[in-house]
Amino acid sequence: MAAVVRILLLATIFANVHKSTEGSITHLRVPPDFGCANGRKDDLLRHRDISACGGSWEGHIKKSDLCSVGWHVCTSNDTKQLSSISFYEASHVDGCYAINAAYNAGSCQECTPDTDNMAAIGADCPHVDETSQSCFGKGKIDASCCSATYGHSPCSHMPWISGVVCCRDIIPGKAPTITVSPVSSMRVPVGQAVLLKCKATGDPLPTITWFKNDYPITMEGAFDEVSNQDDVVFSRLTLPNSTPDTKGLYHCRAENKHGHSISYSSDITISEPLPDVAACKDPTKQQIFSPSMVACQGRWKGPIKRATKQLCAKGWHVCGLKDRNVLNKLTWTETTSLQGCYAYDAATSDHFTCTKCSHRQKGNLMSGIGRDCGHVDKNLTSCLNKGRIDVWGPLEDPFDVGPSLNSKKSCHYQKGLTTGVMCCLKTKKSKGKRRKRKCTQPCGPNSHCSRNGVCKCDKGYKAVGDVCLARRNSKKGGKKKACAKVRCQNGGQCKRGNCVCPPDYGGVSCEQALRFDQPQEIIY
């Protein structure tokens, strides 16, 4: 019963396994690839290249037909495969399964009449000795021996033998390995071609098949170009005229008789045709990335933020931190496919992965887009969705004090390196309705009602208590001279050249009586 329970538990591991009952013993029906001609694997279920196959045979064990095609009765030449079976496992297999091998006088060879102690595995074998040596390491199990004593044919089937141990045939070669996978993602305008590449090795050379959304590609117009070179096979999938239906996940599969290998998936998205926009001062020197981002070729003077007026057209500005939502939509393939080096108003440093480009911050490296920039690294982080591209390359000497670290030119045009700038479409801010704010009390002389509904002093005046007084004159004697020609009315007093009026009066000379029936208003 213990064997039945163990087999039933292990049966859930295998696919395409069917259960059939013969008498009181439960067997597993397995595909022929599992090694047994009768379609049943009695034991060694966790081993891929070894199977315990039940049955009997006539004559020498090598004439046994219990193994399926592509398999053979294990011999002394299969030491590497058989050594994967521990002695504990071999001695706890139910039954006794013979092996065409024998160990005598310190050597391992095929079972012959002279060396008829036929090796085996199984708890029911007649000779089990953990201390002895065998062809496969420490521990020895024999299915039969001493033919002259017991009067049976050497290396043949005995009533207590349950079957044989079958080993998979070793075929020279190796399983495929994909060395180049298609790009991880790509955004293509409608109507443009999609080109994906795949490269694989193997012995024999594998065949490459392309899949879309896990289904073999049968798209009309798609064609696969394959070429072989030495031990490498190349495959190029071309979709000449992309449509919205082209969108999906693509991958390639390389397969030969030893196995298969699957590439990483490539996420292909299809975008609408790019509009014909004029984002650059010179439209003949622009490359459109998206409806809201364009690469403008040219040089500029001063910091990169000044390039807006020099290279970008009206309604466009040099891309910066506020355009991160546009920058994050770019794939790594798009940012590195652009020829040249186009800068934008952002930077990376040892302390910030995405900050404003400024010469005031040491180690500030101006960011860019393009494969010809000084530093291109896919594994670092920046304002982009993936990777980091710096207009300035890394310094060869870590002690060198170069312009990329502390110069005021770090955010300027770099001759021989910078091709231009990235211009982004300006976003229109929504204008809210004008709102009225009221001051709860009328404001005094030399003051006004601010947009927050608070009285504030006019320019050139400062608050002293509840009144606004003119700021001090720095010249000596300025206070007396300032009030020499000032005449204040209605009880006002001159201070620092200005009349300080009583609460009921206002104006320059306190000549105006104030009304308190309605509060003042200001519209902004």
C-alpha cells in the first residue's frame, strides 16, 4: 500500500499522465518518451533520463525489449546517469530492476557469464550491501549471481526480477540558446515597417519560429528571413505595413531535437501618423518624435533654457522637468535610435537622478537624447522612463576637474557633441474666473487693499503701527527738509515728508474726508 500512495502523490507532477488499475496495483501510463515500451514507468519518477520498466525477457539482458525507442537497458557505460540515483533511493525501490553491468575485482564491465553478478536496484533484490563498492559508487545491489551454484543462465531473467532499468540514448549535440532577443518595446507609426531580429545557437542548428501573443505568426504580408553562419542562425521578421492590428507581444522560439529556447517578448505598439508641425525655428532641421516633442537641430548661446527663443518655434519650449510625462513615454529604443545628441533642460548628478540643469550644482551633467551623446547607459536612472543619457561623458581621470563637474558651461552648447535641443509643446493653463476680494475696513493713507483682502502699504512706505510712513532718507537732515514745504490739513502731521492724517481724513494733504458706508473693493 505504501508504494500505491507514493505513486499516486507523484503522479500529479507529470503532464499527460493517465491512471489505469490492474488488479490491486495502480500503474502510471506515461508517454513513450519516459522510456518504457509498455507505456508505464514503475519507479524513478523524479529522474528524466532513467526509468524503471517492468516486464520479463528471454536470454541475455541486453536482448531485452522493455525500453522504448530512443532508450536502452542501462549498462556500465551509463555511470554518469546512474550515479544520480542515491543508494538510499536505489534500496527503497519496490521490486528488483536489473542493469546490464557487473562489478568484479575492482572493475566495472558488461554482465557476462564470467561476471554474472548482475547489478540492479530495488529493495527486493537478493543481495543488498551498503558497505561494498559497485559500478556506480558506494553500495552494491545484485539481481543474480552464482549461476553454477543455483543452476540458472547468467545475466538472464529470474522470477524475483521485476524488470530492467532503462537509460535515455545520449545523442551528440546541445540544446538551443537564444543569444539575441528582439527589442523589448517599440512604438511605430501606422504604415511603417516593423523589423524584429532573433539569433540562436545549437547543435544541430535550431529552427526559429515567431509568435504573436503566444500564437505562431500567420499574418498576411509578414515574412521571415533566415541565414546561417557557422554555428549561429539569424532570423529577421519583417512586417512591411503596420496597422492597428499589428499591436501585440512578439517573441521567437528556437528548437532542435535536444530542446528549445524562448526569447524575451517585444511589446509593439502602433501610433497614429505624426502630424506635420513646425516646432523649430527652421522646420527643415526638425525630427518629429511625437505630436508634443520634436528634435531641433542647431546651436544656441548661453544656458540651455535660452535655446527656447533661439531654436524652438512660437508655442514651443525646450523640454524640461515639467515635461516628464512626455519624456516618460519614450522607449529606450527610441531615445537611442536618434542620430546625434539633442539636449534638454534637465540634468543628473551624484545626488539627483533628475533635476534642473544648473551650473550652481557641482557634478551636474546635462541630459540629452540620442545615441551619439557622451554617456549612454541603459541600467542607470534619469528623467527618462528607462536608462540615462548625458551630454557630457564620464571623466577618464576621477581627479580631473573638467567642465562637466564645476564649470558654468556645463549647461551650454558643446561644440562637436551637441546636435541641438528637444522642443516640447507648451501646455495652456486654464484661466479661472476673476474673483472679488474685499477689505473689511477702508485702507488708510499711503496704503491699498491687496488681492488677499488685506490693507498693505504702498511702494516706498512701510507700516509703523497702524499708519504707513515713508521710508527713511539716508541723507543727514533729510527729515527736516522733507517737511519744510509740506502743509497738512484737517489736523494732519508731517512725518518724513508725508502727511499722517487723522482716521477720518485721507489724501496727500489730508484734504479728503473718508466715507465708511461701503467697503473698498479690488478686482484682480
